[in-house]
Amino acid sequence: MKVSLKNHWVVKPAEPTWNGTVSLSEFDQTFAVTHVPTIYYYKPLQDFVVSTDDIIKTLKNSLSKALVHFYPLAGRLRWISGSRLELECNASGVILTEGEIDAKLDDLGNFSLSPDYNSLFPHVDYTIPIDELPLLFVQLTKFQCGAIALTFAISHAVVDGQSALYFLSEWARLARGEPLMFAPFHDRNVLRAGEPAIASPTFEHLQFNPPPVLIGKSSTENEKKRETKTSMLKLSKIQVEMLREKANRGRNLEDSKERSYTRYEVVTAHIWRCACKARGHKIEQTTNLCICVDIRKRMQPPLPKSYFGNAIVDVIATGVSGDIVSNPLEYTARRVRESIDMVTSDYANSTINFLKNQEDLSKYQDIHAYRSNEGTFYGNPNLGVISWISLPLLGLDFGWGKEIYMSPGIHEYDGDCVILPGNEGDGSLTVAIILQNAHVDAFKKFFYENIEC
């Protein structure tokens, strides 16, 4: 499938915006310059009373208005001392591209992620100087049948998933002619960026330690070179509840101190167990699971609901493959929960202090290393499982109807996994996971056959 790019525009705020330099928080700093891609598919345009030209005009005008409120996205990053970044709010603008593809939407089948679809996503050229690199790329691609794909690539150094989707939702409201629902909160000093470290309890931050390697290996070089494949695996609402029942079996949930395991905890535990089996680990193999935890409600005081930035902390659950595989699902779910429960306001402050005390942040940047071959490799024998379950992913309507399907963009790094809500909105979940080709079939087999056991 080939996309022909027809036009591209630099879209700037419709009105003058605040100009100046913003100190990024320590949580912003760890993402370096990566952009996170997502894709939304919309049904054929002949079903609407709009043309592609109308849609482009709507997108440009509404995006220009949205950037007045979300002006950091129209700025540029720049390096400062210690491999740190700061954000120059200068209204340089974002990129909107229009293209056509020589295919029909039906040619995509079940929308499984494939390198064949890479051209549907905006191209981000990381070879250009960072102070020239836009923070937001948008691409509208029209299919031969009249359907469209709308893709986004948003700088992770500026916002996390919650903030990115908040921006898209508000942009869509403006495109529909509705007012902003919530004005963004831009003061990153609530996470004490640039302030002296404040005394707080000290924790061990395993996410900054090198993850384990395969037994008998001294490095991850060979594992990095292995070809990978993305799988999109669906769990129905019934299957998710079966996993929860399985993990909660035998627990006294009438005890006020006990809580039923969440969907994320049990599905992540299930993924971890299946990966250990599919990868054929030795029983004594140490394995890490990287978990992203939203701290907005965990901070004291809580962050404003419309905080616009990165507010996630990584924690590490550790285990031994033999124990993970041989014990009931509850054993692994408990390890996941214990790691998540570590994230308190004190833990987040301790992380801030740890990073502030580093003279050079380069070795900690892109600590979600399953996204980067440049950072610490987080593939076999390890995993990183991100939850998009509670994010407002679905129902993105710019005025021509809601999407018929959405998904994260394509990654190629072993161990990268995202759990997201099913597009049907029926309580189902979809697991997007990248594994080495040699492990994919075995993982799928274990993933489905072990739900009821």
C-alpha cells in the first residue's frame, strides 16, 4: 500500500499566545524526543455531507484555535545542560499533511497492525535539530473508497497519553463548533520542575537499574537483532471476567483490607505468565515487568484534572519465570498490584528527587526502553505493559462522525505491550503486543488456552 502525499501545512495558533521558556518536569525529561503515534479510521465520506476539502479546512481552522489554548504543542524543545530539555513556547506551529492511498479500507481486513501501514502515519525525522522538530504531526489519508484515516504523532516529552487524548478531545469539540470543556493547566511547577529537591522518604527505584538479561548471556545485543511481530489479541468481556475470577479465587474479598484484582492487574499478570512460557525461559530466569502508573490522583495534593504534561511514574515488578509459570495467576497478579501500590505521593517525590540529583540524565531518558533501540533494551526476558484501558480513546468526532476503529501506532521493539479498550465499547479489551517472531505462535496459544485453567 502506497500513500501519495499531496499537501502539507504548518498550522500556528489563531491568536497570539504566551511566549517564553518552560522548564520541563523530571517526568517529561525521561521521554527524550519520542513521538507517540495513534490512528483513527472513519467510514467512507459519501456517507457524510462533507468533502475532503471541507474536512481539511475544518481540521486546519479548529487546530489553529486549539493551539491557542494548548500553545506548548506549537513550541519547540531544546537541549540544555545535563542532557535536559526545556520547552520554548514560540508558536512555531505543528504539521498537518494530506495524502491519498491506493487501497480501499476493506483491504486492511481486521486492522491488524502491519509495517505495510507505516505510510499512514506522519513521518517524524529525528535527524533534524531538535529545536526545529515539531511536537505534533497530523496526517489525513483518503482511501479509494472514500474512507479516511486520521493519524497523530505527539511528543512524549511534552505530554503523556492522558494529556494527549485530552487535547484531541478538546480539539474535536472545537471542530464541532462547541466550546472548550476544560481549559488546560500549564504550570508544571506543581511537580516542582526546577525547584530544589524537597525532603521526602527515599525509595529504591528499580526502573533506573539495568534490567535482567537471559541466563548465559552477558548482553542484549543478539536479542535486539531478532525480528519482531505485532499481534492484536482480543479478550471479550466474559474472558476478562474469567481471568478476574481465576485470580480472585480463594481470596476473602469480604475482608475490608482485600480488594478484587482489577482488569489491568489480571490481564497484565496473564500476559507476563504467557510471555515467560512462550519465550521458553529457564526456571531460574529473572524477569522484570515495567508498569506505568498515573500519579494525578496519587499526589498530595492531587494534580489538577486538566494538568497538561507528563504525570506517570514507572515501577518495576520482578519475578522468576519458574515461579510465575508454576504458581496460580493470583501469585503474579499480586506482584503487579504490590508494585502499583508502591506509587504514593512520597514515591513520586522520591523519583523527582532522584532525577534532579543526576548531573546527566541521558542514561535515564526513554526509560520506557521497550520503545527504543537506543535506550536500555527491555525485551526478552522482560516486558513493559501500558494500560490505555481507562483513557478516553474512543468516540473522537471532528464533525463527520465517530471513528469505526482506532489503535496505537506501530512499534517494533520486543516486549512492548499496550492494553486498550475494545473498539466496540462492549467491555472487551485488546492486547497489542510485540514479540520476537519465534515466540508469537506459542504466546497466542498460551494466551487463549490458559484463560479457563
